[in-house]
Amino acid sequence: MTLQTTAFAPEQQKTRYYLPFLAGFYESFAQPFAFTAFRVAIGGMLMVEGYPKIMAPMAQVGFVENLGFYPGWLWSPTLAAMQFFGGLMIALGLFTRPIALANGVMLAITLWFHHAHPYGHALLTDGGIAALKAGSDLFTPTATVRLVDGGTKFLEQVQTKAELASLFWTGGAFLFAACGAGSWSLDRQVLKREF
């Protein structure tokens, strides 16, 4: 049965292909492979983002308290564990639905935060721009190029990337919360069941 019929089509009717001889390839390899690759990408990127937080689990106390999650000493390590260990579980396809749902909610909050609290419009004041243009040795050549407009363009790029990455991860996490890990997962291959 195809991913489309199991995950997305409630009427459970068989997919009709333009090239029927490819049905076996799609159903037994292409769809499971693509679903697994996307799951590993989502989980892996959560692990990459969560690793520094695991190394310093209390570093996000101020951040989570600014979001209204008290006490920060509890939520900061929870955030670290959700990202790192949750990402690992999603990548492996283990207890995928509840882990992905919890991460999807956390990522939706992150997306809202990036949208509601932008990085700003400039890194340098007018005095900083004047020092930059005067050839001050306070700035590296790379900084000189990036900050010629006060850092406006650079901050816009950082803001856009933060929002797009959060949107991508949020959508991916909610996809796996809704559809499960797919056929090439520990949920299906080892546990033989899903939530």
C-alpha cells in the first residue's frame, strides 16, 4: 500500500499511476526512502540545534522565562532534551508521533518568537558606521563588507533564515506527528506498532 493511501487518502483507494510498471518501485522503495530521508533530516537538524543546549542545559533559562515558561530552571533543560533526544528519536523513528507532536509545538512557539521578536534593523549606530567608513582597525575585512549598511542586509538575511528554518522544522515535525514515522522506522520494524 502506498504512503499516499495510508497517510493522506482517507478513502483508502489505490493510487493509479501513469506508468503502472513503476508502482512497485514507488511503493516499496521511493516512498519509504523519501519519507525516511526527510525524517532523518528533521531529526538530525533538531539534534544539531539541541547539542549546544545539552552541553549547557541552563543556558536558555532567560529565553524560556521571556516566553512565559516558568520556572526557567525546569524548561531550559526540557527544551534541550526535546531538541536533542527528541531529534534522535524522530530520526530513528521511535515513538515518533508523540515526540514529533511535542517538538512541533515547541517549534511553532519558536517560529512565533522569531516572527514576533525580529533581530532588528542594524548592528551599528551612526557612530559605528562612521568608524567603519573611516577604516577603523576595530573591524575585520569581512565585517567591513557585511556592515557597510550598518548590518541591515545581514540581519534581514539572518531573520529570514531563522523564520524559514523554524517553519520547515515545524511543518516536518507536525507531518510526522500526523502520519507516523513511515515503514522504515523502529516503530514499524522493531516495535511493530505506532501511537
